[in-house]
Amino acid sequence: MKRILPLFLTLALSALAQSTLGVEPPVLLQEAKPGESLTQTLRVYNVGTRPVRVRASLGDWTYDPMGKIQFLPPGTLKESASPWTAFSPAEFLLEAKASTTLTYTLTVPKEAAPGTHWGVLFLESEDPNPPPGVPLATFRVRMAHVFYVNVPPLKTSGRITGIVPSPPQKPQDPFRFALQYQNTGNTAQKLSGRFEVRDATGRKAAEVPIEEVVVLPGQTRILPITLVGPLPAGTYTALAVLNYGDPSKDVAADLPFTLKAPLAAPPTPPPSQEGEKGGTP
């Protein structure tokens, strides 16, 4: 089973003054056939110095092409696994420096469509005895456990649908590109790769790594690329190479472009003041 890049969703409604809630594992990927049930136990912990009341609830999530997370009511998405999920307990008190368990069972319907289905289990905490005169929201925090379930048969495929250049407007500006990728399969993908720049002779003049992101089935992601110098003016070819989890297959696309003026190196940070040391004071 392929491991999906962990997607950590820490949803702070506001700063939690003296209590911190956590959940392990934050992300889980499992595989199940139609009609099969899966049970998972989570460890919920409070590392703060005050007790908290915890309430659990289900939801859906997706993102826009730039990767901004959007949360939705459970069952909103056609790929939602939230309606398949039951959990217990729904509410509990967690003492300071303590942990407990929460169990949920996911039952895949017999008519479930093949592919990845997903959902999120929210854990929201609040101080049951906030200090007088302090708004309750000051002591509230929300964490999330994200779950995926793969229902076979699975299809993994994808393509780069475009590379859009944005030349620098000022001498110190970088050259920016927007790399557009579409997941054409039915499974969630862990996408990573590299962005190369080659000169007229084919020599690699620059390379920018592309950080891992999750791409949901049928979704499009726009990956921003920032190219900095030093790079002389001239004619180049941008080459994007991405891998969506299949070690034997990459997808690639290229784009010729012209750098009309030399691309400057990023500015050098000013030297530290005498006696000043790095790190937190």
C-alpha cells in the first residue's frame, strides 16, 4: 500500500492559552473492499496544564487549485467517507498531561465506487472552567485526524496540463512559473518532482525541487515555481518532471522561454550585529 504524504491539519480557532490537544496518528490510509469494515483507535492527548473538554465530529475537506484547504459538512463530496464512519466517545473530559483513546469504525458500502474516499474527524477542545471574564473562545482549539480508504480496483495516472511563465518585472525579481498538474486517476496521489532549466546546448543551468503535495483524484493542483539566479540572459527550456507515486513512471512537460535580462541572485541577508547570536533570544 502506497503511503500518502501526511497532511497535518491543525485548526486553531484561537490561541489555546494553557492547554494543547494532539492526536496520533494525524493521518491514516487504509484499503478495504465494498462491504468491509475497518476499526481504528486514536490516541488523544492533552499536554497542557489545565483539563479540557473534547468534542468529536466528522466533516469533509477539499482544496482549491492553489492548495488552500476548504472544510465542508460531512457527505458533501461524492468521494466522502464521512457518512461511512461511526465513532465513540463523542465527548469526554481529558485531564492535564493525560491521554485517552477514541475509536472509529468505517464501513464501506457494498455499492461504493472504486478509488480513494476520504474524510476528517475533528477534535475540538475547550477549558471546562475558564477564568472569570475571559471569553471561552480564548481556550478553544480544534485538531483533525484525516482518513483515506482505497476501494479497489485502483487507477493511478496523471498529466501536466500546462506551464505558465511570469517574467520578472524588476531586476531583483525572480522568474516565476505556474505548473499545472491534473490527477486523472481515482486514487489520492503523493506528487513530487523537479523543475529544470536547460540552456541552448542542453546543459542544466538551474534546478528547483518541487515539494511533495497530495493531489486528490480528479483534482488539479497549481504548483508555484520560483527561479532565481544568477542566470545570464539567453534562450532556455524549462523542463518539469513529476512523479505521482509510481516508481517506474514520470510525467514531464517543457516550455521554451527567453530571459531578456540576467536573472539576479537572491539578495544576501545583512550581516549580524557584533555580539548578536542566531536563534531565539
